[in-house]
Amino acid sequence: MATYGADYLKRLLAAVERFEEVFERWMETQVESDHATSRGLWPTVWTEEGQDEATVRRLELDVAEVSGAAARAVAVTGAGIGVAGIGVVDPIENWSLMSSPKALFTPREVRTTAARVRGRLSTMIDEAEAGSESTPPGFAPSELHEVIWTAAAAHWTTHQYRVAVREASEALNVHWKERLGRNDVSDTSFWQQTLSGGEPEIGKPKLAWPGPVDDQTVKSMRGGLAPLAGALNNLATGLNLTVRNVATHTRDELTEQEGMERLAAYSYFARLLDQCEIRRSEEEPEST
């Protein structure tokens, strides 16, 4: 099971409590029903007569905003509910479906899910705090680079470690290709061109480690930044070949440990890239 720090879990707990507060404020403007009354064909909530439409819309937006943060807690605790013919659904993230025909769940189920998530988070916080007093700090996937963990989180929390690694690797490729406007080239070629030496061409910007070329950034490095640029190029190619391609083209599941090691490698690579400078051809205006 993934290890989360107590501070992170406490933030999730606060997000769920905030969701409950805002959700109940919105429910005060609604008529509450259930599946038996709606016969499975109608919404399980609808706006009460006489309510100010602008106020209701504002409250709906408030719920939508806080549900985003609270939904992460459902994934972390595995507290979704099963819906026949659909699978596991997160009532907090999909609260607005109660207002649609053939509503999947009721306000009671949203409240029950939130309460179950709070209970599980409280237990996880206690365990995390107790563990931190007796064991070395654990590895927290949530502290990985934002691009990596955002792409991996939903799959990681359902123990699909291979898929989590695949999505994280794809996300980093997409992130930089979109940022540099290079959707015209394959992933491996993109990194080879973007991290290679030489001057950038029009439409082909490069990422370069900052500083003068002859700067001895690392004391033991011979030749300054050039070897480091080549190392980044090799790292990108190596990760694509040994991690991304394997996770994409095979169906062999990874263990949690194997998945963590691969995500950590991509996270480190992502942080190195963040430190690089984007260099464009002098004939090409820098995009915003």
C-alpha cells in the first residue's frame, strides 16, 4: 500500500470537511429525494421553489471547486462506491449527477462516502504519525514532481503500478512537447533534438543547462556543461527505452517498489529539466 505523510493526509481531511460544509449549504436550497421515490428515472435532488437562481448557481460553483480537492481523498482511501453496469464511482467528484435523470446516487450516499473517507483518513493519519516515531521516513509518492504524480496518482492508488508509470512518462513527454511546441516529432527524437548540442533552429528550441559552456559546474566534471547536456540526453533516451516503452508495450505488472523506483527516476529527470533554460533561434520570437 502506498505510504503517505501525515501532513498530506491532514490536508486531505481538511478538504473533505470543507466539502461537507459547502455541500450542506447547497443542499439547503434543494429538495432531497432517494432512488425509491425517484424510481431510478428522475434526479435525486432538484432546486426548491422560491430559491434565488443566482444564489443557487454560486453555491453549485462553490461545491464544484471544493469537490476537486476532496475527490483526491476518495482515491487515496479507496472509498468509491460500486454502481451496477458502470463500476466504481466517486460520489464526491460526481455529486452534480444527482441533478440529472437516472441519478447514480443520492445525497445520503454522498454524505456517507464523505464520512467514510474521514474515518479512513483519521486512521491513516494515526498510523502515519505512529510510524514516523519508530521508523525512518517513508517514501511519499505524493511528493514527487507535480507533473509525474498528477498523471500517476489515480492509477497508483488503485495499485495499477505499471499504468501509473506509463501515464507519468507520457505526461512528461506531453508537458515539454506542448511547452516547446514540438508535437511534430516522436518522443525519443524530441528529446534527442531538444537536449542535443548546437544552436536551436526555427521551430526547434532546445533545453540547455544554465550558465557559460565552460563553467565547471561539478568539480570533478571535465569539459564543463557539455558532458552534463549529453548526460541529460542519454537519461531521456534511457528512460524512454527502459521504462516508458516497457510499461507501454508489455502487460507485466510492476510491484509497488518497482513502480516507485521508476516514478522517482522520472521525477528526478523532471526536476532537472525545470532547471534548464529554453533557448530559441534568434530569428524566432519567444512564445508566451
